[in-house]
Amino acid sequence: MKVTWSGNGGEWLTGSEVKQIFDASFLDITRKLVRLEISRMEKTGEEQKKAVPDQGYREKIQTKGAVNTTVVCHFSEPLFQYIINTMHGGISPEEAEIPLYINEYMNIICGHAISKINNITKTKSRLSVPEFYGDKDVLEVSGKKEKVQYLAYESPYGEMRVYLFIE
């Protein structure tokens, strides 16, 4: 399945290539930004078909342009706490500030991925404002289930699962 192309001399990208770009960004930026090595978790096809968890800490951001994608990230609680505390200088932020830190984490990672996609396709894509969803918040995702690309990571602080709903 071809996802995007630019008439400006850019290249086609498949869903798998988009997934690889986001994967590299999650690995690289997490290591640099919060000083944490995360590693890929290999999952079976059945794992990929699971729905985005309806509880826990989740983040959603959308891309529009060369690639139209909804990115949803689900964090285990210990990993979530590690990321926000590290981004806040090693201490827990005030409750009202928590979304700011996880939003910024996702914004930086997805911005890095979109920059790579823009360079390959020679087009412009934009990011939406990241949205934080707490434990009881309802998160709705539009997009076809069969076009979802799935990434899963583990760390000493827990797991992170990323769902890429590519239009």
C-alpha cells in the first residue's frame, strides 16, 4: 500500500516505511531527551489487532499533509512517571503541568519523524496539538483498523505501545 507521494520529485512511502521512520524517532529521541534506552518488543499479529487500551496514560497527535496519520501512544504508569519527571528536571511536576510534559515529549518525537517524512517526500506535513488522556478519559480514534501499524517498546520502567492509524 502506497501512502504518500509528492509531485516535487519526492518519493512514495509505504505504511511500513512510515512505521520505520516513527520507530527510529521513538528510539532515538527517547534516548536523547529522557536518557532512556527503550527496546523493541516483537509481538505476534494477534497483538497488533488489539484495540488501543481504554484506560491508562495515553497521548494522541495527528499528522496532516504528505502522510495523514493519527498516532496514539499508551504508557505504563512507571514509564509515564519516569518521562514526565525526567523532563521536569528529575522531580514530579504539579498535577496541572503533567500534560505539558508528555505533550512535549510526543511533539518532539513526532516532529522528528515528520521532518524525515517531509525530506523524503519533498512535501510539507504538519502536526496537530498533542492531546493527553488520563486513566478515565475517553479516547476516540478514527481510521481503518486494517491500516494500523503497531510499535511496542520495553524499558526498565515499563512498556510503551504506539499505534499509527494511517489514512
